[in-house]
Amino acid sequence: MPARYGVATYPAVETLLPSAAFSEGVRVVARWEDADYSLNLVQAPYGSKFGLIAFSKRLDGLAQAAIATGMHLDEQEAPQRQKMEEQNAQTKLDETRLVNKPHFRP
């Protein structure tokens, strides 16, 4: 690996990567990288397990941009979505009221 990626670098500050298995993420212990790829030796939050995460920097950049765009769209659409949900809830209440009204005895 040193011939292709060089000597491992050790993050000066704690670096966390997201993890499907651990909500806290995993800590990067060592990293090998070139212009296109990153290979990361990671440790689980409780210290007993290690793993290797490899990713394409180009694809990671595209994924991060897509996530940011999606979050921006969610923020823009949130007021309209909330209004639609409130209208749907009111419509459902009105329909239930119409069904129950003939059977209601005070």
C-alpha cells in the first residue's frame, strides 16, 4: 500500500466518519490517500473493533453536494408541506364528522 498511497497520515484532531452501526460514528486512526481515493483505518467508539473504509473522493463530493441540495429543497418545501399536512388532517376530521354525525346522540 505505501507504494500507491504513501505513508499513513494520522489525524491531528479527532476525525469521525458516519457509521451505520454506531450512531456516534467511527474514529479515523490512520489514513492513506491519493488524489482520487481515501482509505481509512477506523476504530469503533468502544475501542474493540477496527474497520477499513475506502471511498472515491469524486463520488463523495457528488454525494455531499446532492445531500446539501436535498436539505436545501427540504427547507424550502417545509412550509408548503406543513400546510398540506394540516389541510389533509382537517379534511380527514371533516369526513369523520360527516360519517359520525347521523349516529351522534347527545
